[in-house]
Amino acid sequence: MAGTTLDIELRVNGVLRAVRVEGSTTLLDALRDQLGFTGVKKGCDLGQCGACTVLVDGRRVVACLTLAAQNQGRAVTTIEGLARDGELHPVQAAFIDHDAFQCGYCTPGQILSAVALIEEGPLGSDDEIRDHMSGNICRCGAYTNIVAAVRDAAARMS
């Protein structure tokens, strides 16, 4: 597929968007560079840090390892698509309330990963939350606050 130009449609945050991509264009690059969703962060570009985490059909995906063309017809949610009618999503509000960020670079991926984790079912122990969130690295070390925010958000969403 490399070198091949494709016209695809991505449903991003509920809106169908047409985009022309090379066959090798990642979902991360299509979202950021072509569609302007800069809340999706480019971190390691190796799928190891989680900064580029988005939801695809409600499941956590590292956008740097996913081809844009693979997501034709799927629902992609970025951090920009979580708030509704000017009101923060419960996970966003909990992250603020618990100061679950420092520099904020990893925060969009952390929040989207937390949304998916909460929707997957019962959280379990703090260690289990840490395990499920382990694909999202916080270089500032706000992990204790992140776990508290995830637990609080789950209570808000129940």
C-alpha cells in the first residue's frame, strides 16, 4: 500500500471526514496533520508510550501503529470529542479534580485509556488499574493521582 494514495472517510468524534492519505499514513498522522486533531500526541512513534491513544469503536488504540485506511467506517474518538455541550466528560473532570497531570503531554492518551478501561467493566484493585493503564507512560510520574482520578471517574459514571 505504500505509495498508493487513497481517499477515505473517517468518522472522527461523530463527524464523517473525507481525507486523502498515502497507504502508509498512520491514523496518528491523518488525525494530527491532515484533520487538525492536535490533542492526539506524537510521543515515541513506536507504540510504547500511549501518548497517541484514541478510541476506535470504543477500544483503546495506539494511533501511531494503526494505518488510517484500516479505520474506514469506524468511529474514532479523540480527546476533542469527549466533552458534550460544554461539559467535561467525567474522566476529564476527575483528572482535573485529582491533579492527575503535570506537564499534560500524556493526558489525552491517559484520559482516553481511562474511558475505555471504565467502560470495559469493574475496575478491581489499584494495582489492576495500574496494570490496565500501563500502556500509557507519564514521564512526570503522576500515577498515584491518575489511579485516584480513574477510580473517581468510575464512581461518577456508575
